[in-house]
Amino acid sequence: DPIASIARDLLEDLEMAEIGLLLRCFIKAGKHHSVVEELVSRAVSARKRGATARFSPHALVACAWAADRFEVQSDAIWAGIMRVVSRKGGSLSSTQLCRAAHHVARSPAHRQAVASTLGGLAGVLAERPIEQLDGPSLLFLSQAYTDTRQASTATVFSILVKAVDVFALHLSTDQLVGLLVGFARFGDARAAGHLTVFATLADQLCRQQEPI
């Protein structure tokens, strides 16, 4: 593949943002090349990027996305991704944090490392306005924490409950269904005192004109 060959030739000179763009090209094309892992490794390695390299939130999300999309099994690569996500989480937008959490939760990395990373991201999100989220990010968030059942799940559940009040009227049918499934996997809503969340989502779903 000519793009893979060019990427490998230029690897040592690429900025993190440029790596992110290349990774998105590979993801869109649906083609996995060995250079993908080399690109991700360079982007998340401080030693390889250099002390003065410019950080790119978009590229970091692309790294996690590519590693997830192409089922990268390297412990070192995932450790690098989670290390940068943990250190730079505050530099990511709320929607980027949700997407990063989604991909980290799906990684083959050690569950304790995943739990630590997701816990840190949940803490950052808890300090931010709910309005910074959107429909897709809510789905990423619910999937990340219900699939892994982390100690930070309660924090994320609280965020999602508040978000439903803000976004319910603006969610698509797929998003409403996804959130209903996600909330169901959090546990007994009645026992948690959040049965009204299901009622709100279900009521809005009934109002949708789209077929399920």
C-alpha cells in the first residue's frame, strides 16, 4: 500500500496531529497495516515524540480508536495510550473523553489499568458542565462503564442521569434505545431511585416518528 509505505518513510518526522490524520485515513479505509501500530506507538511515546512535540487531543483519540478498530493486542501500545489519556485527559473535550473511555474499556489491557484510567476520566467529566456532552458521547460513556463495571460506574451513572434531563428531546431513536439498554445494564433502577430515567427515555422514544 503506497500510503503505508509513505507513512513508514516519514514516521520519524511526523507530528502527533499528522499521525492522527493518517490513522483516521486507515480507519476510514478499513485497512490494517503494521504501520498503524508503529504510528500509534510513536504518537503516545514521549521519548519518540520528543520533549517539545505538540500534543494533539484529536490524534490521541485517533490512536485509541485505531488500536480498538484493528484489535491491537500489544500491552505496550495500550499502556502508552492509557498513560497519555490519564495525563492529558484535562486537555480533551468532554466528547473526546467519552470516546477515549469507550475505546480504552474495549482494550485487552489489564483490567486494573483500565479501571484506573476510566476512573480518572470519570472524575474529569464529573467536574464539567453536562451541556458539553451530546448524544453520541452519552452512548460511548454508557457503553464504556456498563461493559466494564468499574468502581467509577456510580459517578458515570449520575452524569448520565443528569444528561438525560438535558438531552432527551434531542436524541435519535438509536441513541434512546442505546441509553435504555445501557441504563438497564447498570442494575436495578428502582432500587437506585432512578426509575424516572427509564420513563423519560421510553416516553421520548414513543414520540419518535422513526421505526425502531
